[in-house]
Amino acid sequence: MAYPYIGALKHGGKQGKIQRIVIHATVSPCVRGGARNVAKYFQSSAAGGSAHYVVDPGEIIQCVKDDVVAYHAPPNTGTLGIELCDPQAGSPKRWSNEAHQAMLVLAAKLVRELAAKHDVPLVRVTAAQLRAGKRGICSHVAVSDAFGQSDHGDPEVAGPFPWAKFMQLIKEEDDMPSPKEIYEAVWEQDVMAAPDGSKSNPTWKPSSVLTDVDKKVRALQSQVTGLESELAATNAKLDQVLTLLRASVS
Ligand SMILES: [Zn+2]
């Protein structure tokens, strides 16, 4: 998917196969419009680096094309950098507030798309695994620890990043049951008619479904009968009242 593009001033040349997707934090407020502000900062000569994408609670902005090196977490070649708008201050509980949750959902969607596009495994990789050449998704701090070429601790400067939740969001779509799994689940619940010739399926119990429907129909019928007799009784009383009225008028 194409995202609004605000090109960063600083970037390198073409990059080869993508090894990892690196998650950063901007040290700026987690608010709508935050991503554009950071992207505009990346356009200025004051910015020391860049990233491929910046995400806030409302949108994703692209700043460097995927096939171009961005300056975000050295060694940069063969990596994609995603900045999340977060102040890197305050309680780690901020990651579960409404704004952060919305941003994490957007970022997870972006990671899922990028991983699929560049064939990056949907696994979180640690510093030791990065050193061992494992491909996947990681934090800037893991890259710093693995290669010692930067000293940034984001996105875990103020407490842990919610990795378990984030990886779950990334994989959510992958965990959707297949049509076959849904069919089999419904089948086992005995609410779907068996196709012709499949009556030998041991899980198919049409009689119990019919019995259930029959019970409901009978219950409704007895309710109707009850209402009918109530109506007849009311009519009889009405007749009596009318008779009395006529007698008193005449
Ligand atoms: Zn960073």
C-alpha cells in the first residue's frame, strides 16, 4: 500500500535484501499529526538521520523508499526503520492508552505488509540473534546492543516496549481461521446440513436439530393457544359490559 510521502533529506543509496525491520520511538507526543511533524523535521538540515516510515495514532507517513537506505540504526543497509510517535517518558502503561493502541494497530499493519513484501519472518529478534544473522523484527536498542554502532535505547528508554502485544497485533491477520477450519467448526456444532452422500459423517446429527426446531414450534403454538383463549375470555367480558350498558341506558 502507498502512504503519503514526505521525502527525508538524509538517506543513503540502494539497499539489498531486507534483513530486519527496526522499531524506533521519536521522543515526541503520541498525537495525530505527529508523524507529519517528524517527517517535516527529517526534511530539515537539523535532522541527523531519517527513517522509512513514521506512524502516529492517525496515519503512516513514508519518508524514504523501501529500496533506499535510511539513517536510523546502523548498520543501516538491508534494514527498514519505523518510527513510532512516543515521548519515551512516563509510565509504560501509556502504551495501552487509546492513542498508543491506535498507533500500534497501524504500525502492526505496516510491519505485516512490509514483512510480506520483503519476505521478512514475523518473529522478534534479540541482540544476540541479530549478531547471529537472524532476520526479523527488532527494536533500535537491540541493534545498538548487537553492533555497538549507536547508543540509542529506543523504544525502551522509559520502560519496556509491549512486544508481546505488538507481535500479537502483527500476526492477528495470519491467525484468522481458513474457510475450511470455519466449515469444520460449524459442522461439528451440528448446525449445518450435511451435503448429499455425507450422512455417514459421525458428527452429523440432523435429528437433534429437527427436535430442537420442533420443540420451539410447539412452544410457540401453545403460546398462541393461550393468547386465543385469553382473547375469547376478554370478548365474553366485553359482551357482558355492553349488555349492562345497554340495560342502564334504556
Ligand atoms: Zn531509534
